[in-house]
Amino acid sequence: MSDPDRTVFMPRTGLAPGVRLNGIYEIERLIATGGMGEVYQGRAIQTGDAVAIKIVRSDMAQDANVLTLFRNEAAALHNLYNEAIVRYYVFTVDPATQATYLAMEFVDGQSLSDRLKQGPLPFEEVDLLRRRIASGLHAAHLLGITHRDVSPDNIILPGGQVARAKIIDFGIAKSKLAEKTVIGSGFAGKFNYVSPEQLGLYGAEVTGKSDIYSLGLVLAEALGGRPLDMGGTQMQILEKRRRVPDLSAIDKRIRPLLARMLAPDPKDRPADMAEVAAWQVRGGASPAGGGRGLPWTLVAGVAVIALLAAGGLAAWRMLGGTAPSQQAMNAPVPSLSDERPSPPSSTGSSAPPPELTPASPPPATPAPAPQPASQTEPPALQPPATPTPASTQPPPAPQPAAPELTSPPAALPPAPAPDPKPAAMAPPAPGPEPEPRTAAERTERYVTSYDGGACFFLWPTAIADKRATIEGFGSTAEPFVAFDAAFKKAQGYEAQISLRSVTTAQCPMVDFLRQLGRGIDRSPAMQIGAFTMRSGDTLSGTVESDPRQHLDILLIGDDGLVYNLANYTRREGGKASFSLKLESTGGSAAPVRPQTVLALVSPAPLPTLAGPNPAPAGDVFPGLRQDIARAGGKVGVGIKYFRIE
């Protein structure tokens, strides 16, 4: 894949040399343009020190979630002190130009990729590089930050010296905006250095061990002078990551370590970067202090990100140009896995679902105080009920029994009884569908008509001439790889496919959406506050839809239970908002738990949603399919995906 294929060119902000930002920095020259903005070389006016200035794209600067991510970047990196990681200075908005920007350390030097064009490095320099980069990454990993794009482009050698190597372009905002695996030309991370889990294999959880794998490929390339063969077609890329690559040409002194770093399954790799940095060459200690502990400094703060910092280098193709699996704007998501949990029964789940509590219930209907749970009671998804007058309150709906509960979980009250008219509605006679008039319309029809089989659904988010951005919901990566090849053959270019991993228990939802096919009206606009959440966080969002239509908002948990969020939703005209707290009362075996929020807009209430709440997806979605068919077969849909970690 050529560099232009990886770069998304966006409109220039047009900051000319000499422009001053906040009276602190002065622009000198444009370095690079990427999917998230532009990077300039500048100088600090008071000291004359060189700085790198990243201008955030104007449309992203209007997004509160994006701004929060960049603020966290600046604060985190500002508090990380490590010679192997670029420093951050400030994140702010210039009042004169309205430019939102990040200022960081400017690293002037040669990238490792450029250095390797001259030939391989001596073993001693590679060993020094291994210890320096591993120790720097370990400092980041201690703060919970994974680089996700370790490559020769993102390692800079100031003055050409390996001993001064620095890691740039952590791209944490790019990652967190779209935590996911991407198939096709939209994959911003370099295929040759990406880990198996970034492609959806071996659990699909991207952690510090993903950086270990990528660093192993970088070290092998530095020793051999050229990259290991890890590319090819989509299927070849996947297959090459199911086995340890051929290391027979690699110096045998470091071969045992690289074989472990390049183990396909993350659990077979070294425990962390500290182990990689402290590893000793057999027959003697590594030079420059090997065996004395790690040469990394203590860090402060709670998070970190190191972005690009080398001017005039390929490494500056960032800001979406060379981001890892997380470019895109969105949330935040996730990768697809070959290994999925067994589907839970309709009575429970192997992983404890989160507990829902309203973040801000209506004043007139306060939620009752929750009862304390037994120490031995497994966690359950327990939204508190909103009280209604005794004379009008319907009988409670039966709940699926959870195993080993010492006390019954609370239940959401049943939804209001539906208007019986939908069952009597006769679907209108379908008319001929008009032929697509533009290339974008033909592409959209191709995507929405494509059938990849069970637990496979494509959700186009942006389609234009020669450009298609698609979210793919499914439990395995292979069908999407097949679609990518078919799409390229049919359309003549690659789509950007962001994979949204679901559990087997969530597949009834995916099949429901796939079966609706072209019966989906995608006009409802839904937004949620975050892509990645933790227990205790508040899930909030909005849905904009036709105020004359009925709206239902559902939460589909990783355990396959479907929750009607009617009691957490307020609707005023065409805009509805919902807010609730997700709390897990116990630990979960799954490190990442995918969740989906689904908005359904229909002419009248859907009878199936008057049933038990929550209810298994395998019961809910077949009933919804029948409700929609009786109502005419067309339904408005909004969908957002997030993960609980």
C-alpha cells in the first residue's frame, strides 16, 4: 500500500508562516496534512525553541468528545517524563484564528525507516534500540496507553543516533475516536507491523502485548535491513499472523526473544515490555547497563499519549494519515475475534452484565434507592423501576432467572400497552424501487443488498464518489474480508470497513438488521457520549427523528439481554435524550464487553416491546421482525456501538 493510499487529504486551515498563536508560538512551515488536521513546525516566541504544532481539523474542533480526547492527550503526555517519548506542552484555542491546536516537542532527526534504506543496523545498535524503545513503551503501558502503530516510521533517531531514539505518534485520540479493526484501505496502521489481535484474531483485545508484537517486527527488520514478509492480500495477512514468521535469517543471538515477541497468541508473548527491555543476550549481559534494571524514569499522571514530532519526515504522515486501528471518528471500537464465548442461555449469562441506574431521572418520578446486594450474589443488569400509581401500575413482567442469585434482581417496568392497530395494518403494495442515478447511490445499494450470511451486517456511514465508510457488525472477521474483496472487484476501489465485534448472544440483533436489508430508513440520527466505558460511567445520548413517529431505544448487552430504555428517555419534539449509569456489581471474565444501542422509529408502538424487560435477544428480535412486517416493512434505525472495559 503506497503512502498516498494511507493518507487522507483534508482542506487546509491555511495558517501562513508568521502567524502567531496565543502570543506564545509562531508558525514557520507546514510539515504534513492528515485526516485529523495539519502539522506545522513553529517556534516558541520567548525562547526560540522549535516546536511541533498540530492544528485540529475545524469540524472536529466542534466536537466536545474530540476536544476531551485531545485535552487528555496533552495533560497525560505533559506528565510523562521519558527520554524515549516525545513531550507535550499545551492544548488550547487561539482566539484570533480560532485554531484548536496541540504544541509538542519538535524532534529533528532521521526516521528509522529512512536509516534502514542504507542497510541493516549492527547487532549492538539493534540491541540498544530494543532496550530503549521497550523501556519507553513500558512507561506508557504503565499508564494504560498502547501505541498501536509501532513501526520504523514512528521511531526517530535524533542526529542519526540510536542511543537517542524517540517514539512519536502514539495517536491516542485517533485511536479512541474509533477503537476498532479496519479492513481495506481505511486501515491507517501499517499492515506489515500490525498485530494479530488488531486484525480480529486471538480475542481482538489490543493491549501492550500488541506493541510487543509490532516491536518484534521492527527489530527483525532492523537486523535484516528489510521487513519480514507480513503483507499480501487480506487473507494472506490474516494467515501470516496465525504462525511465527520465518526467523532463520535473523541473528541467532536474539532469535529466541523475537520468536516469543512474535507469538500469534498474546498470552505466549513476554509478560510486558519490561521483560523485553531486561532480556539478556545468551552468554553475557547486554551492554550499557543490561541487567541493572530498566533505564526508564518514573512517570506522573493517569494517562499518556505521544504524537508525531519529527519534521519533514514520513513519520509526520499522521493525524489520521498513519494512525493505528483507531482512526476514524469514532468511537469509539473494536476488533472482531475468532474466539467467542458460547451463547448464554435465555436464563442468564456467563459474564455479569452491567447494572443500569438512571443518571438523572425525571423529578416527578424519582427512582427508589437500590437495595444492597449480597456478597455472593452475581452481578446483574438491574435498572431501577420508576414507581407508578398503584391503581394504574401493570403487573410486573417475569424476569429471566439468573443462576445462583441469592435475591431476585430488580426489573424495569413493562412498557405501556401498545396500540393494537399495527396488527391490523395491511402492508402497502410494494412499488418498483427507482434505479440508482449516481455512483454513490449504486454503491449504497451494493452495500445494503450484500448478504454475508449469519451474524453479518453492514451499516454504511458515509458514501461518496470513490469513497465508502462502513461499519460491519459480526462475530468473526472472515466474512468482512470476503466482502472487502468483493466490493473492490465490483466498485473498483477499497472501502473503509470498521469492524464492530459482537458476541454470539448478540447475533440475533445482527441477523434482525441484516434481514431488514433495504427496509431500513437510516434517517434517525443517534449520538452517544463515549465509545469505551467503565463500570460507574454514565451512558448518555440523543436521537433525532420524525416527531410524528414512535421511538424505542434499546440496549443490547454482551450477554444478549435486550433492555427497553423507555424509562431513561425524554423526548421533546423531534429530539430524544437518554441517560443512565452502567454499574457492574462484580468482575467479568471478559476484558472487553461489546454493547449496542439501537433506536427504532416506527409508525406505532411495536407490540413485542411490551413484553418482559429485559428479554433475550433470541426472543425479542424475531418478534420485532414480525411487528415491522405487519406495519409495512419499513423502519427507521439508528445504531451506536460501545464497549465496557
